[in-house]
Amino acid sequence: MRVTIRLFARLRELTRDDELAREVPAGATVADVWAALAREFPALAPYGTTVSAAVNDDYAPMRRPVQDGDEVAFLPPVSGGAR
């Protein structure tokens, strides 16, 4: 299956790309997509416990299965500014 991976903020900086297309095996989950991405880009690995994900513009748990053609987005944690 082929999925499109969108990356934001620091994740985009670390990969030097905001959109990637990757093949994943049938039955893959969002967590599987993240794991493969972290293997390809080891600098992403520390974000694994705090990253948020969305599938086709809807927030999704890491256990959600992905389908052929899905767009999987990963967002790093965001903090507010000082007041």
C-alpha cells in the first residue's frame, strides 16, 4: 500500500521535507508508519512518545490501521508562548 506522509514543524526540519510517499505493508497502523519513518530518519525517534497523528485530516490514535492512498500526518508537541 502506498501512503502519503505529511510532516510539520520540527519534524519537517529534521527530514528536510514536508511530504513523503512510502510503501507500507497491508495491515499497517499509524504506529507502523511512524516506526518506519523513525528508522529512515533516526533524528525523529525521540518524538515517538509525544507526536500526534492524523489520517486524512482526522486526528487518529497510533493503533489506527491505514489504507492504500491515506494521508498520514505527524505533528510534534506544541507549546504556548509566554504571556
